[in-house]
Amino acid sequence: MKRIYNFSAGPAVLPEEVLQQAADEMLDYKGSGMSVMEMSHRSKTYQAIIDEAEADLRKVLNIPGNYKVLFVQGGGTVQFAMVPMNLSKNRIYDFILTGHWSKAAKKEAEIFGKVNVIASSEDKNFSYIPNLDNVKASPDSDFVCMCDNNTIFGTKYKKYPEFPGKILVNDASSSFLSEPMDVTKFGLIYAGAQKNVGPAGVVIVIIREDLLENEPLPGTPTLLKYKVLADAGSMYNTPPTYGIYICGLVFKWILAHGGLEAMKERNEKKAALIYDFLDNSKIFKGTVDKGSRSLMNVCFRTDSEELNEAFLEGAKKAGFANLKGHRSVGGMRASIYNAMPLAGVEALVKFMREFEAAHVK
Ligand SMILES: *Cc1c(COP(=O)(O)O)cnc(C)c1O
């Protein structure tokens, strides 16, 4: 077996210990004689798996009792629709545009109502998080949508905006559980699992209980109503059982490794290794403002397309996978989620240093 350093933005690297445990339990989950994949979601054994996953997530993120945790299907993208479908009153939505995913969410929300863009960083190709200190929400908007960590552009909020009296909705897909987060700042948080906590197919939704009482828009399908999912403990229909099980193992892995404070420390250390190198490099440079740098997705480039290509080719040969930047940014992107070991980042920086030495004249 040969594992390589996988810098994919998602689906992304998972902790080796988790994969090993899943492998060990693949054919016979704890003496049940079957795989979790083959198990009825209505069985006692599976109920214990989902209950434990939720309890562990609550512990990891310190989720207050007045928030529900839902395991939903359809990825982050289905939340772009579920949020307006479930939280509309006036059908007016405020958006902070910070990249590809907030634009996609805005486009989906426009199916249901009117969108006001109250702040944007599109003027500089989303290379920064706008200063929101003096930005006000629209008086009649139903909620404000933001995207915590911009997976494609490599930016992250360092401070959350405050909109008194408004529901703040956070797409936290690519920063979820990378560091502590104050859940109470938000009415709703969602995160597609395949970035930092599990396999694609699960999206985690954390919603303040009182928001479940809002009447969904007419025509909202049953399965897309938060209240229905909450009342059924995420099992109105068959949930993505195996994915939830893996998420549960990842939550346990986080707890066993010191929780979110420890994740943050590790992630800061890893990110600093690359950013410090970039700041001192003669050929590579980071693509985003220093004050907005993501801990999870590090975007960088050289000034030459040929050099970028040569780097990507060399990196691939050297066993570093998925370093190509998204087509809308170009260059390179190293996604260094929780499960990327420090050794992987050290090896990458060493490779970059050698590449630079070979290419600086
Ligand atoms: C990946 C991603 C999404 C979309 O997730 P899907 O599961 O593919 O629908 C949404 N938002 C952010 C921030 C992402 O990184």
C-alpha cells in the first residue's frame, strides 16, 4: 500500500486512522456480522452510530442545546435552496459575495426571491474578505448569507460580521471543524462533509431551534423541510448511513487529538509553513491579501504560466496530488485540511524550495 500526499480541495484527505478503522470494521461492524453499509437505518446498532456521531459533534463544536444538528443529503448545493425555501418571510435575502460558492448560493436564492448584495470582493477577483464593520443588512431581508472559507479563492473570515436582529447563515463547508467556532453567532451553519469531515454525500446543518417554526415556502418538498428532518432525527427517509458513520469516526478522531483548539494549532502551524515560504520566495507568491488568508486552502502562483505548469508536473511526479488551482484563479492550490499531516506540508515546502533553487537564475 502506498498513500500519497493528497492536496485535493474536496473530496479530500481523511485521517489514516479513520480509514484504517473503517477498513477493520468493513465486513463485521462490532460483532453485528455485517458492514455498516448493509445495516438497516432503523436498527438499534445504526441508531447508536448516528446518536453518537451527533453527540460527539456537539462536544467537538460545543453546540448549545437550542440548536439542532441535522445530517442531510445533496451537498452544500442543496442548502443554497433549502435556506430560502425554509427561512423566507419577505423573500428578500442579503448576500456577502466572497467567491464562487457565495455566487452559486446567490444564484439559487434568486429562484425564490430578491437578492441584495450588501458587500462583495469581486472587484479584485475575490482575493480578500471585505471589511464589514459599517455594512448594514437590508431592513426587510429574511437573512444574511456568508461563506466562511472560500475554497476556490483561499480566503477566510477572521472576524464574523454582526447584523443585530438578523439571521446570519454561514456556508462553512471548507472550514468546518478546522478551529473553534462560536455557533451562537449564526442562525444556521451548513457544511458539506467532503472537505474536512467525511465522504461526499453528507451535509451537516446546525440550525437554531426557533427557525424551525418558520413556515416553508409553498411547494417545498417534504424532504427539504428542516422541521421534517429535525422531527425525524435526520431519518425521515434513509439517510446517507455510511457517510454519517465515517463523519462520526472523524469526530472521535478530532476529540482524541485534542479537539478544535488542537486542530487550530496544527492547522496554523501547517499554513504558516507555506505562507512564510511564499512571503520569502523569489518566484512563488500567495494570491490573497494577508489579512484574509485561509488556513485550509492555500492559493499561490508564479508570474509565468510555463513555470506554473512545470511546477505542477514536477509536483505530480514527486508524489503530490491535486495541487492545480481552480480554473477561475489559475496557478496552484494546496488544500491542507485537518487530516493533512504536518509531514505532508513540510515535504511540499521542501519540494517548492528545491524547485525555486532550480529555476531562479
Ligand atoms: C464544495 C463547496 C460547496 C458545494 O458542495 P457540494 O457538496 O458539491 O454541493 C459549497 N460551499 C463551499 C464553501 C464549498 O467548499
